[in-house]
Amino acid sequence: MVTMCVSRDSLALLLTEEELGDVRSAVRLSLESAGLEPWHDLEAELYGRGDGALLLARPRTPLLSRPRFRRRRWLC
């Protein structure tokens, strides 16, 4: 595993074929090695190469709850 870029908002890793089995562990290890807190949930994109893959990851944004509005009836 080669860490290309790591921050609290994103992560880029070069992984070998053997490391592709456990992506979450690779992300967690890379964040902890940089002194950052691991993400509870993540989104990732994996781009294959001949001898491995490029992994781009970021923390998953929380779902926003929709504000509840009362419907009004307009009388014309």
C-alpha cells in the first residue's frame, strides 16, 4: 500500500491485488498512520490497473433530514 494523499476530507491509496480484499482496513490504517481519526462510514471509488488499483475515499456525508413544512391551501 502506498499512501498518495491523506487528509481528514479525502484519501488516495495505491493498492496491490492482495490488499484489495479489505479496503476498509487499508483506509483505517492510513488515516491512523497520519494521526487522523478513522471515519465511521466512507464512500470509495476504485480504479483498476494491471498490478493493483487506485483507491479514492472520503467520509460519507450524513443524510440531511428534510424540514417539515405545513401545506397551506390558498383560497382564491
